[in-house]
Amino acid sequence: MDKSFIINGKEVRVQDFKHSHDTVTFSYEGKNYFYSLISRDGHEMILDDKGGRFKAAVATANRDEEFMVIAAGKEAIIAEAGKKMKKAASHAGGLTSPMPGKIFKILKDAGSEVKKGEPILILEAMKMEHSIRSDKDGKIKKIFFKVGELVQGGVTLAEVES
């Protein structure tokens, strides 16, 4: 079955997508991909792609039905294409936590100018660091948490105004 995903804002279509309890297979741009689930502990898992094993993590879906996926050191926001997608944290320019975690580092203070895509703070979750980036050019209106504070998934971490 063909399946489309939104990955970092871009629609990606894969062919022959199959997902079972312990494997995922698909074709993308003429290349076949096969992943076996070796072990799973909550949201963290070890996958094998016949070329080696790597750690991956998938967060619980947020209220926009998007998932944060971390694999092989790369981060992506994935949502199934075709469903109505809301811009992440579109309410008042807020930036939300993709999963529960701890505020590791604040890179910009309230009042700072930021460009779209510029990191504002670092969230530590599932033994990995996640950059929370500005969704637009503007000024940071408020950062709602301090370094070391625990946050739930889907909560607003910072607000950027145009």
C-alpha cells in the first residue's frame, strides 16, 4: 500500500508500506527499506536494518496527531498526509513540547529576536537532546519554564510573536 507522510513539513510518499508487530518495510525513491524490531522499552527501541543496529524513539502523538521520531541521530516530526494538519503550536506562536522531558538548556531569553528554525531551548527526553526551534521570524515573548524543570508532552514551552 502506498502511504504518504509529512516529514518536517514536506510530503513524502512511500510505496509498498507494510507494518507488522516487529517489522516495517517500504520502498522510497526506488530503494527498499526493511527494519526489524530487536527490542523495545517504552518509546525507545533498537532497530536492525541489515546494515547495523541503531536506537530510535517515537513519542506519543501530540494533539495535532504528529509524532516526534528520533533515529540515528536525526529528528523529524511525522504526520500522516491527507489528515488536516495544523501548524505545530499555531496558537499565538507557541512552541510545544513534543514529548515529556526536562528543560536542559535555554538558548534565547525573552525579548530576543529569532529567525524561523532557530533553536530557542533544548529539551532532554528519552536520553536525547531535542532542539525546540522557532516556528517563525519574530521576538520571543515568553519562555514558560526554567532549566531543570520537568514538562509534559504537548505543553507550550515558549511563545514567539511576529
